[in-house]
Amino acid sequence: FLALADILPPHVTLVSTEQIRSYFMVHSAFVPGIMEVYAQLLGEIGQDVVRLPVSSPVSVTLSSCAAALFERRIIPMGFQRADGSVVLNPDPDEAFDDVVGVFSIGEVDTEWTEPP
């Protein structure tokens, strides 16, 4: 058995904003179009990880959520249950009766409760 003193602490690297900016500038000189990729990844506009509230009288599955959110280009990742627990990446057809939230990835800048 390992003692706690034998376990190494995690390696942490601190990077300043200036270092990141310098890296991006150098990288963009060698890779045409990469600045647009960085702007999308680091900008405020784009996809977010969000919790969508759910109130459903029937059981909820990940596949039913994926079908319901498909046209809005939102991808469900997991559920929050009524007891506060979180289930990430469940089996697509596993049914849950007590879902109160769906954790998803997508652009949700507009009201998502109305049809697109």
C-alpha cells in the first residue's frame, strides 16, 4: 500500500495571458486561418455547456432528449436527478423517472423553450 506521502502532487503549469497571446500569434503565422478557430473557441459567442430545466410526466432517455434537441443543434450529455445527483453519458435508452435537468452542449443564446 502507498502512503499519502508517497503520492506525488499533480503537476500544475501556470500560463499567463501574454504567453498564450504570443503562442497564438506565432501559430497563426504558420497556420493560415487558425485565428478564426481561436476566435470561435475563445470568444463569448458559440457553444456553451448548460443545464436545461426539465419537467416531464414520462420517463426521459438520452436518446429522446437528443431527438428533441436535434433541430436546435444542442447535444445532451447527461441528467440531473431530483435528489441532486448527476448522471453523465448514460446508456442512450436507459429511462429515468426523476430528471429535473439536462446537461447539454450548444448555442442557447435564444429562448429554447419555443419551437425553432
